[in-house]
Amino acid sequence: MPSRRLVLFGPPGVGKGTQAVRLREELCVAHISTGDILRDNVKRSTDLGVQAKGFMDAGKLVPDDLVIALVEDRLKADDCKEGFILDGFPRTAEQYDKLDSMLEARGTPVEAVLYFSAPDETLVRRIAGRRMCRDCGATYHVDYSPCKTGDTCEKCGGEVYQRADDNEATVAKRLQEYQAMSAPLLSRYQETGLLAEIDGTLSQEEVFQAALVAIS
Ligand code: AMP
């Protein structure tokens, strides 16, 4: 039986979101992307979205209390009963600790942590060319996987756009935030014995196969 409670860890642009979608289809568990949930709140101008937007546009992390509350709430949903894929959470020591205690209280600890790595130049190139569908979240890349139907999503007909924070200046800030706040969590995950490192520069398919091996 493969692991069904996963954390996908790694820098922005390494492919966590793409792999999370494939793993969700494979495992039939909930996909919890804090970035997607925050963007949806920004789009709908909810209180959370209004509070988060400035941080996101500047490439900074959204304050812990806001993100922790949203994950806590999301984990209560029915679709998390069979498992979950955390994509982009935890990203700070505070989030790590809170997640640990939340899951311990539920009796559903994380079973595997997949760490995707890639050099900064690769991440910047991937992020700067990344395009997304506003409606279904499908991702494209202007060079590697262009949308065949232009600005209209191939999958759902929604508008294909560039995320406000996917520009080179903001990417540099996001990578700095990752190094300062998130990378230190790696040694903690290493100590748990749950961590598997996967080379994020490989093709999407190769990364997926490596992920399947890591959770099997
Ligand atoms: P992502 O889609 O994962 O690249 O996240 C986009 C942006 O959302 C980040 O640059 C942060 O501003 C915010 N964000 C997403 N997840 C978190 C998190 N776990 N903690 C703080 N901010 C987050």
C-alpha cells in the first residue's frame, strides 16, 4: 500500500504542483495547495485574500497564522479522510510544528516527504515562462509545454495568464524566502527518516516515476 499522506517539499518552480496533480490522480487523495487556495481567495476578494495579496505580489510568505488556519480547516474536509498531498506547506518552522501537532491529534501523521530539488537558474527559467489557467489551474510553459490554443486553456477554455508573482524580480524574492525560511526544515524532515530526494531537473514523467517509487 503506497503512502497516502504526503508532503511535497522544494523551492518555487520545481514542479511540486504538477506532480501533486498526478499523484492525486494516482492515489485518489486530497490535493492541498496553499498557493492555489490563497490565489482563489485573492480572486474572490475574501478577507483572507485581501490580507494575503500584498505578501504574495511581493514574493513574501503570507503570515503563519493565516496559512495555518486555512490548512487546519481544509484538513477537516471529507476528501482528506483517505489521505492528502500537502503542496507548499509547511514552509516555516512554525508551520512545521503546527502541522505536526495537528496531525498527531488526528492520528494521521505524514508518511512520506518528497523533496524536489533543482538549481536556481532552472527554477527562474521555469517560473518566468510559466502560464496558468485562471479557471482550472492547468499549467503551461511558453517554451516547454505551450498552450496549443493560445490564451484559451486547452482543457477548459478558461483564460491562460501569467501569475502576478511569476516575474523575474519577484522570483528572486521567493527564492530568498525559500532559502531563509523553508530550506532549514529539510534537516528536520531528514531526521524523521521520511524524506526522499528527487531530482527536479528530470522530465515530468521521470520525476513522477521516481515519486511513485519513493512512496511505494
Ligand atoms: P506557490 O503557489 O506555492 O508558489 O505560492 C504562492 C505564494 O503564496 C507564495 O509566494 C506565498 O506568498 C504564498 N504561500 C503559499 N503557501 C504558503 C505557505 N505555506 N506559507 C506562507 N505563504 C505561502
